[in-house]
Amino acid sequence: MKSASNGSGPKIGFYICHCGTNIAGTIDVEAVREHAAKLPGVAVSKGYKYMCSDPGQEMIAQDIRAQGLERLVVAACSPNLHEETFRKAAAKGGLNPFFFQMVNIREHASWVHEDKAAATQKAEDQVRAAIHRVRFHKALEKKRVPVHPDVMVVGGGIAGIHAALTAANAGKKVILVEREATIGGHMALFDKTFPTLDCSACILTPKMSAVKGHPNITLWAYSEVTKVEGYVGNFKVTVKRKPRYVKEDLCVGCDACIDACVFKEAKFPDEFNQGLSKRKPVYLSFPQATPKVVTIDPKTCIQLKTGKCKMTCAAACDRKAIDFGQKEESKEVPVGAIILTTGFDAFDPKRHEYYGYGRYPNVYSALEVERLVNASGPTGGDVVLRDGRRPEAIGIIHCVGSRDEHTNKWCSRVCCMYSLKLAHLLKERTGAQVYNFYIDMRTPGKTFEEFYDRLLKEGVQFVRGRVAEVNDWAMTREEEGRLVIRVEDTLAGFVRRIPVDMVVLSQGLEARKDALDVRRIFNIGCGSDGFFQERHPKLAPVSTFADGIFIAGACQGPKDIPDTVAQAGAAAAEALALVDAGHVEMEPNTSRVVEEECSGCKSCVPLCPYSAITFDEAKKKASINEILCKGCGVCAAACPSGSIRQNLFEDDEIFGEIEGVLS
Amino acid sequence: MNYLYYPGCSLKGTGRAYDESLKAVCRALGITLSEVPDWNCCGATAYMSVEETRAHALAARNLSLADAAAADKGLKRDIIAPCSACYLVLAKTLHALDEQIETRVLVERALKAGGLDMPKAGLQVRHPLDVLVNDVGLAAISAKVKSPLKGLKLAPYYGCQLVRPYAAFDDQAHPVTMDRLMAASGAECVDFPLKTRCCGGSLTGTVPDAGLRLAYIILKEAKKRGAHAVVTVCPLCQFNLDGYQDKIAAEFEEVAMPVLYFTQVLGLALGLSERELGIQRGIVPAEPALAGRR
Amino acid sequence: MSAKPKVGFYWCASCGGCEEAVVDLAEGVLDVVAAVDIVLWPVAMDFKRSDVEGMADKSMTVCFINGAVRTSEQEEMVRMLRKKAQFVISFGSCANSGGIPGLANQFSKETILKFVYEDCPGVDNSARTRPQTRMKDEGDRSLHLPVFRDMVRSLDQVIDVDYYLPGCPPTPKLIMGGVQALLSGKLPAKGTVLSPDVALCDECPRKDSKPTDLALTEFKRPHLAPIDPEKCILAQGFLCMGPATRSGCEALCVKGNMPCSGCFGPTSKVRDQGAKLVSCLAGSIAAKETPEIDKVLSGIPDPVGSFYRYGLPKSMLKRRIDN
Amino acid sequence: MTHHDKKGAGRFEPRIVAFFCNWCTYTAADLAGVSRLKYAPNTRVIRVMCSGRVDPQFVLDAFSRGADGVLLGGCHPGDCHYAEGNYKTLRRMRLLERMLKDMGVSDGRFRLEWISGAEGEKVKTVVNDMVAKVRALGPLDLPGKFKDWDSELEGLARSVHASSKEAAHVR
């Protein structure tokens, strides 16, 4: 398999991966190998079934040593997957890891083309480009930069709580930032959790108080991240702390101010109870709110709106905690790693007009029902409809805003199970006839199917079919005054009209409405579904394309509590691995100014988004701070005299690639 | 604002009141309609299921003429088709020409034989409801309302073809555009779950038992919900619901429910006369329901 | 025969300014003349083609050739001179990269001839006569005219060149520098441009007045607005090619309160001066949205003429492609 | 790279050099691969960290070396991994496009597209669309044109060469 080096310049080793049949099935790997063997400078040209395997890497390392290879080119999968692997193989053989270039012939060729000849041609062209380019490579070193040991967690739902506690228990200082007045997230709304039916509050609230009491955790609730600067290991995060108009360190959440509020009756929709009850302008979201500090809502408080209130609340506070003069604060903190656990938004069922949510009072969203069946909810767990009646028949409609071309295409993963849970609770509380309308039952978790089986035995009705509409048009006497669910029962094979008193819409999960803004702040990506994009769906599920920023929970995609907690643990472990290492190695693709060539024209200076380029007034030349440079290369492209070089992307290297690909 | 206008056969016959009221409303709102010269039958609902390609060619002739007229007179390339059947058929042909290469080739050949060009990309078929709400805008219309129809309760009835299958400007199952337009006219729309249910279509002619029953269901429900009149966007719906009420009375019960075009209601609110709007053409007289509401 | 080095000067498609530049050496020219034998200088002395043909190969020490190559005569002469000379110095912008004549590469040969002999206002040629390469008069004598080639070429696109003297024209200082290097035998690497390999801003007297962030909102043209004689010209919104142009002229134009128009060509690290100017200038404007960007850029009415004023034949595309 | 006509009587297969930014478009192309989308095999991808690294010289060089089209893919405006590198790309490329037009390179041979890391599907549609459009324009073949243009020099090169025994410097 060896061919003599046929040309001057550095000795190049070329390797092509078959990737089983992933590459070899579409690309004639032998032809590519032969083509490469004939190119100038190529001393070794070999193929192997799995280049990334140990034997594959070992082969490279041995060849480097035995043949004195000076450059390495591997044609395999995406460099985003295995560039690091082969750099290490090069280093193992004693070669500077940056004397290496990777060619992507799997994601960019064998997987996307069917015409074998054309795919092979493409592979040969791209291989030639890399071989041309690699000759210009220079030996480089990764810089080591110390890492700040603190960790920030953004989002205080169950994912954020678990991640924060895990990192804090490992001895790290953690800052937990939560947008709402209290941590707890969606889980705090639930009565029971599927499939074990354990009480949500019973398992969540101890963790919430553990956060509050943990010496290593700083909890910033009612706060939002507004800016993230820096880079892996050395972020500088700006957090906006919204005014609660209550001094957090003085308030004990005693409710005296709430009782004393000039509004004798609660008048404003209570967000925590999904608007099913009312609250006052000064409020505590729920009894276990953490931190247990009241909040004054500036939109409804008379004093904050008009400045003309008797301020009975302030008078009632013996700790003098109420402070109407409180201002928004901005804090800047350095951290080494960031974990994003910002959760999800429930699908707004108003978007499905034909289910009548918002038009018919007895059509409920699932989140409303979670509060309605909750012992600490607006009715104390008593299922009373908006019109005061108790339901005798209840229809639960699955997949509202899920698996739907018009809204969200994905399965929201949790709705089947929470619908079963709600069916169980509603039947238990009301004795009503409960129908579940489903497209497919998806119960693939531990003991989930058993729970479904239990519901079937409990006498809950299951109708397979996507509900066409819900309306109040009665065709028979039985339907008078009720809601009618019209559905094609696909198992029975006919269209049914089922009159019920209450409809529950099992809303799907979607990305937060501001996910796009948030991801810009953190410089990570979103998938086409709007959820945060993980670095790799299988191998890096909690990492992102921004090093040092991790994601966990439903902000990455719909998932249930067990999966969320598992991911949060994983994200915490990744963050710990990063900060515990004490330093990070930076990709050396930074730019530099060749001083003697620089005319000092300053064209590059304003282009750098990281202010890494400064103009040295003494030398009258530009200079680049390597630590601040993130390696985009925009300055190198702009330098009108060609005096800026970007490592790994030098002009000669790219021109070499262009020449190679077209020669 | 100027648009191409494709009236179709109904508006020249049974639906004359729709033609009169639409033109009157457009005049009042400063919209110019230029009738497509030498237009022909759209093919209606039946032809497409009998001979699809020829039906497309038939409809494409209208599109071609419209496009040529637009180019000639420098008009906006939007065709207003008030009849739901015309609207759907023309839109379907536009889609077919865009998406089905075989149809495109055959239709192009047919047009060429007739000395016509293919309609160019960007030509649109629009329903007047869409144009009024989305181009003119509710705010502009509200500003021109002279006599709001206070206390007039309407059952908004959209029929089937306006929003299905394309749903170009409203929800397929629960459209609301007309509800909003009627609200802008000062009238009140009752919650009407049957707004897209079948009016009987051509069954009133072919299988009268079935057709009349379907029309009756709609009328009865409108009455039950307290509507003074049904308001519609389609000449066939209007005809079925309005024209057979004597038979419905004989077969089921007396409903006495006037059936108006949305353009007539809007015209009244804009201060136009009943005569201009063809109110008198209704078989079930609408005048009693309208009396004192302006 | 003296042992003094033999020197030749020749011109192709050029304005004659380069010849003037030699004369501009002033007293310096006497030193040169004293040090060398001028064996060819058609602009100043009477030399015939046959004189060149008669020279032995490599008998000339050095030949300075200015002007771009457009006609067959120019091509033939430079090919011959290449053989007769040990060193060929490409002299001035036109020889180096096509210069102003090179802008003709934006048009086809037919377009040019048609304009010059038919369409140009002031031409009276109702017979549409065009010059022919060969004709006979009544006396049966034949007259040859050179062929007008399809495009303009730089000297090094026709023959091998040893060194380049940049500029339109090269400055006396640079010429003297080049001559002295040759006479002293202290020669740089072949292919070197005999001028500092750093951009003009380096020696620009207004360098300090250039702000770090230009954030230009418009481009102005020098004949339409006054230029502040103190401040960086680019910062005032006038197209100045200084950042992408090799230095060595000592900022002559800037000192005359005119922007640099790029005659020295790019530095050695740049392969296409125009492309680099596009990259650098576009980076200096403030706009972010396409319409705004286009509005600012509309202040550059002729990008090709501006960015390739002296170098279209040497650009990567070489001439307008009609595809 | 084999030339388009190497396949014999087959249709013209354009050669498109694609500069993809690592964070968005390159990742999107990876995603297209993972999703096994199928698209035209005519692009040759050159990876850069940011579309802002793409020097207009690269685009011209690609054309001059035989590309029939050049595609530049970056992150959507506002989404650049490097804050705003793509705005710089946009400005440069607007000016470059004008210059290309003046130089007679047809519209459609150079294309700038914003393709986010999630838009694997867009890689497919953009590549297919561009290949179809460039195919319709036909080959650009600058290396071939350069050769044709220089054919007018062959006569004198030969005759002057022949006039001497010694011709070391003549091209």
C-alpha cells in the first residue's frame, strides 16, 4: 500500500476511512487512495475500515515514525467530529498536530450523493485540495489559559436546581439566575408526577430549599442575563437584577404586607395559577416560593403606577423590607462555565381555533388542569368548572400543537404520559367518564406502559383519532348545553360525536418565545424547531458549539423530569470537568500582524468584534491580542497589504486549497 | 388601489346582488376593478373532476387574459374572484401550473394554440374578503363606516371552498376574517360553529332531500343562536340558503332567515343605499331585520 | 569598445511619462550617462529596428522597458530585447501591470476600433475605413502596420522580467536606486519590485490623522468636494488606494492634496489589488443593511476603473469576460 | 478535477467552489449529511471559520482557476458566531458583485447565502438551485479562455525564438 514520495516538499501521509460502508458504499475508496498516491509529495496512501479506531490511529502514528511523514491528511467524516482524534494521532507519532488536514467525504459526500462516480470525483477533488493545502501548514501550539472556577446556571427549574446543586456539592461556587420571582419552574405547578404519582411538591421543594441554604450557591431570582463576553473558562456575564421593591435580605415572606395591601380583594390574574385565581399587586407566587420573598408588580401597584398610595403594605412590614425606591441593578460576574436550563413554553392552544380554547369556558389547557387538580391550587384540588358545574364527562385531547404540519411537527414526548396522569386524577376526583383522544400512545419510559395498562383497567376510555373540532352545536338532546368532540375513531372506522362537559387540551412543548434572543446572548445555536442545538445529538448532547456553555432540560428539546434531571447532572459533570481541569487549551487559529509588513493603515482595527486589535501608537502598527482573538479571520481578509495572517487559514493555505480543488 | 376583476357566471346571474354590492363597496373605498376582458367559464367545481387538464386549460385562459390585461394597463397582478368556486378553481390552476410540469407543458401548448401566453409568476388570485381585510385594512374601513349596524346580529357563514384546501388567508376549520370585518361594520357575529359546514352545494338540485336538510341545519342553528341574518361570501351558499326556504318550510319548519352577502352588510355600514347594494334581490326579505339598525 | 555596461531604454504602450522620468533624474542623469553606454533609446536618439536585430544576444547589460503590450510590434520588440539583454527591468505601471492602457481590457477590440474610427464624436469617416495591417500604394510598395491585439498585457505576461520599478512614473529616487543596485551588482532576488514592500500609509504624512474607525457613510469624488489638506483623505470619504498600494513614492499625490490612485500596485503579499481594496474599503463603511450598503457604495460609480486603475491586465480575471 | 466534458456526451456539470463558515453553513452541510438528504454533487467545500474570512481574492482566484460558480455560505444576519463577521461579508460581497458584473461575470455565478446550522434542507435547495442555474449559464472556463486569449501570442513567440540559437529568457 506504500508508494514512494514523488515530488519535493514535505512528505505527506494520506489515509482514507471506509467508515464501514458509510463511505465505501458510495465512494470508490480504492480509486481515491490511488489518486492521492500519485499526487506530488504523497509518500504513503492507505485506506482502512475505521480510521478513528485505535488500530487506525495507531497505523498513522507508526507511519509517521517509520516513514518520517511530515504532513497528514485524513479523508473521513466531518472535522467537527474527529479532527481532534486525528490531531492526537499525529501527536502520538511525534508530528505537530497542526500539520494535519481533514477531508469530509462522509457528511459532505457519501451521505448526500447517490451517483457513485460523481461522489468519488468529489472526494478526489477535496482530497487533492487538502494535500495541496497541508504543504503550507505550520507547526502551531495550543495556548493554555487558566479557567475561572465558578459556574453559572441560567434557569431555576428542576434542571437548573439539579445542576446547581450538583456543581455546588462538588465544591464549586455557583450562581443560579432565575427570571421569575421564584425558582421551581414548571415542575412547581404540578400536583403529581407520572408514572409514580408522587407529589411534585414533596420531591421538588426540598431541593428548592437546599438551593437557598447551600453555602456555595448564590441565588439571583427575578434576574436575567443580558450580556456574555469572554470565552470558555473566562466568561464575563452581565446580569440584570429586576427590582422587587422589597429588600430580599430583610423580607421573610410573612404575608403581612399582602394582607395590608390597599386592595382588600385580590384582583389581578395569578400567573402561577394560570389565571384561574387572583392575586394582589404585592404577592408571593406560592407558599414554598424560593427565595421566600414577596414581589411587588409595578404594572398593578398603585404606588408604583401613580405614586399616590397610602402604602399600607410598607407600614405593615415590621422589618421595613418594602422599598419603593428600589432600582434595577446590573451585576458583572466572572465564571468559567455556564449551564443553560431555560426550559420550555407550553403551546398556546388558542392557535388551534377549532378546539375552541378561549371561546368555550370549559375548554382547559393542560397546565390549567394541573393547577385545578392541585391540592394547593385555586380550588384546593376540587374540580369545579368555570361555570360552577362538576363534569360528568371529560375529553382529553392529545397532541395539541404537536405532530402537526401547521404548528409543530415534533412529538412533545410528555403529553401522552401527563394526559394519562390527568385522566387518572380527574377520574379519581370527579368520578366522571374520561376519554383520551390520541393519535398514537407513546409510553416508552420505565414503567410507563404499565401505567397505561393501569388506566385501561381503571375504565378510562381511549379513542384513537385526531379530534377534528370541539364546539357547542347540539345535534341531539343529549348534546344540548354541552361541548361536542367530533373525531374519527380510526379503530372503529366511523366519525363519532362525543358530548362532554370539560375538554382538556394536552399542549405540546415548544421552545421559549425568546429562545432566539437568548441564544444570541450566549452565542449558541437553535435547531429549526427553535430548541437549543446540542453539539452532537449522540456524543455531545449537553454541549453546544460555544465551548464552555452547556444545555440541559427542555430548552434542548421536550423531555420529562427524569430525563431532565439526568441531563442536568450530565451538564454539571461537563462543567465540573472543565473548571476542575484548571485551564483550557485554545484552538490556535488566531490572527497575527506581521509587524514589518504592516503600514499602520488601521483598516483592521474597527473590524474586530472582540477589540483584540489595537493600534500601537509608538510603533504606528496594528497588533493583535492573541488571548482576545477568537479566530474568525475577518481582519486577515480585510488587510489591504496582506500583512495579517490567520493561523490554520493563511492565504497560502486557502489559495492552495482552491488550486487543489480545481486542478 | 386597482385590481383585476373576474366576476364569473354567478355574479352575472343569481348572484347579481353580490356583483352590485362588491362594486359599490369598492367604489366607496377607492378600489378600482378592471374586469378581465373576454373571460370565460372557470370550469366550476365539476369540470376538474371530469377532465383535469382541460379544466386547467380553461381556467388558465382566464389567467392568461388577466395577466395580459395587467401588463397592458399597468395594473396590480391580483385577480379578485368573489365566487368561492371561481376563486378555488383559478387558485388550483395557478398551483398546478407552478407545481405540475406535465400540466404546465400541456396548458402552455393549449394557450399557444389560442395565441395566448402563459401567465407569469407572481399573478395572484384573491378573494375580496382577503383584499378588504388585508390590503385595505380594518382600521381604514372602520374610519369610513358612516352608519354602524348597531344591534344587528349575524351568523358568519364561510362555506367550504374559501378556506379549503388552501387556507390562503384564514384558518381552514375556523375562519375569522369575516367576523372581524363585520365587527368593523358595527354588527355583532354570533358564535357560529357551523361556519364552514356544507350548505348543500349542488345536492339541492340533484338529491334535494339531502341538500335541503343541510341548508336547514345551518339556517336553524343561526336562528337558534339569535342571528337576524346569515352573512356569506359565496353566491352558491347564498342561493342555497336563501332560495329554498319555502321548500324548507314545507319539509321541516319555517325559518325566515335573510341571507346577505358580506359586501351588502359592509355597504350598508359605509352608508350606501339598499338599492345600490341589491338588498331587494333577496328572496327572504332582509329589510325587516335591517330596519332601524343603521 | 568601452567596458562600460550597455544600457537600453524602450517604450511600448505608454504616455511617455516614464521617459520623462529618466530625464527627470536631472544632474543624476549625467552620472548615469557617464557610467554606462546607452545603446538604445529611441525616444531620445535615432535607433532603428535593424540596430537591435544586429546586437548579439545578451550583449546589452540591462534594458528598461516601459509601457504595456498591445500591438504585435511591441510584442516583437520586447521579445527581441529580452534576448539581447541580460536583465530586463519592467519600468513603470504600464509595463508592470498594464497601467492606464490596461483599462481598455474592459472592452473588446471591436468595441474600441468601432468607437475610435466610427462612433467617437469628432470622427468623420462615413466610409467606415479602418486601418489594415498591410496595404499597397500605387507604386506597388507595401506598407505594414502592426496588429492590434485582442487585449492589453503587462510586460511579464509576454516576456520574462527580472525586476520591476513601480510607479506612474517611477520616481527619480527609485530609478537611481535601481540603477545603482545594478551597477554595484548587489542584486535582490529575481522578480523583486524595487520599492519598499509595505503599503503607502506607512510613509503618508497624514497617517496620524486617520481615526481607527472610519465608519464611512458616503464616498465623495475629488472634483466634487474640497479636500482638507491636513486630514487623512480616506477618512474624509474620498477613495484613497494608499492602504492597498505599495509605498516608495513618498506619498507624492497626498502631498499634492490628491488621493492615492494606486499606481505602485500591491505589496508582494497581495495577488489582486482590486479585490483587496474591495475587502478593505467595504469594511470601512458603517451600513449594515443591504439597501444602506448599496447606497454608500453607489458613491463609487466605477469600481473596476477605480480599483484596477493601473492593473486590470494583471488582475485575476485579466479582462472583461463575455460569457 | 475532471472537466465537465470528460464524461463525454453528458450534460455540462458545473464546478462550484463553496466557502462555508464553520459554525453555520458547514454545520448545516454536516446536518444535511446526517439527515441523508440528497443533493447535486457539484460543490467543492472549503471550510473557513467565518464567512468574514473570505477575501474577495479567493472568489476571483476560484473563477480564474476554473470554477463555474462560487457559493459563499454564512450565518444569518444577527446570528454570526463572531458577532458580526457576516455583516462585513455582506458589505464586501455587495461591492464584489458589482465589480464581477462589470467584468462580465454573469449574475448567478456568485452567490451569497445565509444558512444556519439547523438548515440542512437549505443547503440542499441552495446547492441544487445554484447548480441548475449555473448549468443553464454554461461553462465559464476561465483557464480555457486565458489559453485562447494567449493564442495570439504564439506566432511571434515562435518566430522570435527561431531567430536565435540562444533563447534562454524567452517564454
